[in-house]
Amino acid sequence: MAAAAVAVDSKIDNLRDAVTKLGEISENEKAGFISLVSRYLSGEAEQIEWSKIQTPTDEVVVPYDTLAPPPEDLDAMKALLDKLVVLKLNGGLGTTMGCTGPK
């Protein structure tokens, strides 16, 4: 095994040991986190082309109070929830990105 691969494996083992001690998150979340870090360290992670990221327009960001009420049909409601995306911004990042609403 190449020295770089051994170093990555060692980092992952150390991270796995540290994460197992966390009681605040589930085993599934821990495994997901380890998987993402492993992909990043191995170079398999998809790179984001930040130059293509643009501030959302008013047509894309719809105020909550203008949304139609949810459908009564549970299958229709589930289909809508399957498309739901929640974006949480920390600190001043939202303001820097041009967001003016609650964060």
C-alpha cells in the first residue's frame, strides 16, 4: 500500500475513534460523516465549481406566506415533501450571499 494511502487510512482511523465517543449524534450520522470525510481524503469527492454558484433570484426564493396550503391527500403531500430542500446558513454567510430574510 502506498504511503499516502496509509496516511489517509490512519487519519480515518483516528477520526473514527474520535467520532465513536460522540453521544450527541446517531450511529447512522457518524457513519455518514466518516464516509464523506473518507471520500474527501481519497480524492473521490466531487469538486464544486464555485464560479457557477449564483445568488438565487426572487423567482426561485418564494416567501413562505405566499405558498399554497398543503394538499389534503397524504400521497400528494409526501410527493411534495420528497422535493423539499432546507438550507440553513450559519453566521454572516447568508448576508454575504445576499439573503435578507430570517436565517
